[in-house]
Amino acid sequence: MTLRAGVSRLFRTARPVPLPCILDRKRIYILPTRHGVAFIIILLGMLVGSANYNNNLCFLLTFLLGSMTFVSILHTHRNLMGIRVESAAPQPVFAGETAEFRLRIHAADAERISVMFELAGGPRTCRNLGAEKAAPVSVRIPAPQRGVLQAGPLTIATCYPLGLFRAWSRLDLRLNCPVYPAPIRGPFESAEGDSPDQEDAGRRTVAGVDDFEGLKGYQPGDAIRHIFWKAWAKGQGLQIKSFVGQTGGTVLLDWHLLRDGDTERRLSRLCGMVLKAEDLGMAYGLKLPDRTVDMGKGAAHMHNCLRALALFGIRGHDR
């Protein structure tokens, strides 16, 4: 365990913090950085040397630098004092993407310089905050798998102005973000023995509603069976046969009609079908082993279906 990790663990708060939250003296910790420790050691060496040689100029320089060090402690601490975290809105993402939490930060009565925001496991975001203004700040964290991503504590820190001391506050905001399955695009599945009928394709329980539209470039996740191999043989690269469906129909996306044995792949294919049905303006429903989502369309209905796919098989999030 590194020194920083040990110190962070020592000052970690276990209780959740409600929003809005203001950083006061009880929430802010401060310790010297590596550069600060080295600088303090140098000052001690200068003090010993000044006393040994009874050099007044060295005493003056030592006390001047020491005073500057103490003043920097106050400025570093004050750079976080009074910052208010007002909200944290998560944005749903697909598995494999980066989850983003949009914070709204208010800097109170003075400008704040080089304030760093970081979620455990994510990159740092450094911002300057204007006085008396609420600023949007985005913090990100990888979302490797579907479900509900539980973000770690939010760390707000600064080393301003000299980098000799680091002041920080850890807020357990209990942030979470829905993570949908990674979509696999493809045609709607039809039941065994079904043949698509142009007249009632839009009313089938599961589709055969696709008509050939043209060719497009291959992208990861496209179905291999749709590759137009003749174009590849002619040196034109991988081309995919694109299909377009009828709009205004209805389709029931049924888990049991998928032939994939792997659960995650089935969920990814259903996710792709939900997105496709929404793009085509169709009314669609979703049938899973543990629940059924009624027919509907629109953004709210789409997110309801995607959330059902994200939470499938996860205990404690059955609904």
C-alpha cells in the first residue's frame, strides 16, 4: 500500500453525505506533499546551518521561507473552504463506455484556483471556479459491465498555491449510474419456421421486417452473415448489407426466440433491437424470463426497456 493510499484510507468517511454539501473545516484535511516534505527538511537544514555559523542573513532567509510555508498552508486550506456541491446527475451509458457524473459546484465568495475533482478509479478533472457562480464539473469513471455502477467517494483536492501542501475532502455521495448492455446491432429475430410477409411484417410478434437498402462500411459488432464478401474479394474492404425496416409497426422482442446460449450476448442483441425499433419509430415490447415490458415507444419507454436489460439477473434490482 502506498503512502497516499494509506493516508486516504485513514481519513476515509464511511457515512453518506446528502446534497447539497458544503466543505467546512470538519470536512477538509491537509498534509504536506512530497515536495512539501522535502522543502521542510531543507528549511530545517538551513536553520541548523544558520545556528551553527551564527549567520544572520541565513537566519533571515530561513525565517522568510518558513513564514511563506505557513502562509501557503492557510491559502491551500482556504482554496477549498466553502465550496458547495449542489447536485450530481448521472448519465446512463452502455457497457464498455465511460460513465459521466455532472456535478454542479458553487465557489461561494471567492475564486478558487486549480481545484481537482476525482472519483475512485477515474481520471482527475482540474477546474478554476469563479466567485459567486455555479460551475458544471464532469467526473468520469469506466463502466466495464452492465448493471448499476456504484461510484466510489468523490475527492475534491487542491495543492494551490505552491504545491507544498495538499488539502482534500472525501465525500461519499453514493453516486450510481445505470449501465446498459453493450448493443449488438442486427435484424429482428423471427420464430423458427416463420417467413417474413410484407403485408403483416409490421404486426409480427418478432420481426422479419427488413428490406435491403444498400451497402455500408463494416463496424465492430455488425453481424458477420451480412458481410458482402464479393466487395472484399475485389479489394473494396469489408462492406455490410444494410437493411431498413417498415416504420409504424409493432414488434415484441422475446428472449426465448434468441438462439444465442450466452446470457450477456442475448441481452446485448436485445439491446440492439430496442435501439433499432426506436430508430424505426415502431411500437415495441420486451419479454424477459423474469418480467415483461408492455408495448410502447419514445425515449422514456426505450430507457425503461434498456434498464430492464441492465438489471436482468441482478439481485436487489429486480424491478
